[in-house]
Amino acid sequence: MKISILTGAGMSAESGLKTFRDSNGLWEGHDVMQVASPQGFARNPELVLEFYNQRRRQLLQVNPNKAHIALAELEVDYEVTIITQNVDDLHERAGSKQVVHLHGELLKVRSTFDENLILDWHDDLNLGDLCEFNHQLRPHIVWFGEAVPKMDVAIDYVQDSDIILIVGTSMQVYPAAGLIQYTRSDAHVYFVDPKPAMHSSDRITVLAESATSGVPKVIEMIRKMHS
């Protein structure tokens, strides 16, 4: 039994991580285009680097919640792939082995000269931190206007899955939202979110709950219905 799990900001919010955008499209007072676009980085690289330094520091102070842990434990009995829009490493820390990061990873940086030159990075990233070719390093984050390199990999997993579990994401932001279009007609979809963008049907089961509340319930359903 193959399960693909699509996770978003609501998955990590209960660990204490701030969601990327609040209701007015700002993050700590910044317009997202200032801190999450190639243009913003070109205009004010110090601002962008400090923005991600703050997020990296915060990430290192929080822990996976019981929803992360419950999803990792699913791997004991099923073939599980996590496809996440989150840039944190909480799925990995909870024990998940197969994680596809659509939007990059906060604890990695990459060269502005060669996008395939990627380094693990847990400290602050500053102007003057260079790759081996003497070019500035930047956050390993997919910014607005940039391609999502792992999208094709995610599509392959979704197309091959018997069950799709969606947790903590509105499924309104593309291209990630388009993944649902690739589910097989015989695959069952489970959706856990306080404000779900779907309604229950023959092949969709919706729980209007938070991740830590809804994920254990859905996993129990999966074990009963698909054992």
C-alpha cells in the first residue's frame, strides 16, 4: 500500500513555527516579494539573508509535534512518501525517511553560481559567505518566480499512490495545489485542515481539524479501511 502525504504550513504551526504569510500577506512586517523573490535578493540581500537567519534560528528551537511523529510511524506498515511545502526539517527529525521538499530546505544553502552546489547550513548566512567558486551563497529556498524542481518527482509519487493524505494546507497555492489532479481514480483522499478546501465524498474523507488532532484519527481510519 503506497501513501503520499501532502503537508503545508498547518503541519508545523503547532510546533511553534510561524506560518510564512499571515492574513495580510506580510511576514514580520515584510512584503513577501521583498524577502522571497530573486528581485528582492538582488535589491537588498542583507535583508533577505537576515529574514531566513531568523527563521533558521527559530526552527532550531522547536521540535516535531505528534502529527509529524504519527506520520513517521506509518512507515512501519506502509510505503510512505511525504511531499511537503514546508522548508523545515521536522518530518525528518520525527523519523520520516522519504521526504520531498517542494519549496526548498531552510537548513541548506546553495551557490548563486551553480544551483546544484548545495550545502548543509545550520548557522546564520551572511554577505561574504561564498561557495568554492567564490560566489555568494543564498538560501536553498524556491522563491516566487522560480521553478519548482521537485514537482515532477512529486507527481510521480502521487500518480503511484493508493492513498493521498493532505494535512495543513489550503491546496490553493500552485503549483503544489495541482498535485491533486494527478491522483488515480481509485485512490482515496483524506484531508485534514481546520478550514478544508474540499468536501467529503465517496473517495474523499475530510476532517476539519488541526494536524495534531486530525492526523491520528485519519491514520486510525486508514489502518481499519486499508489493512
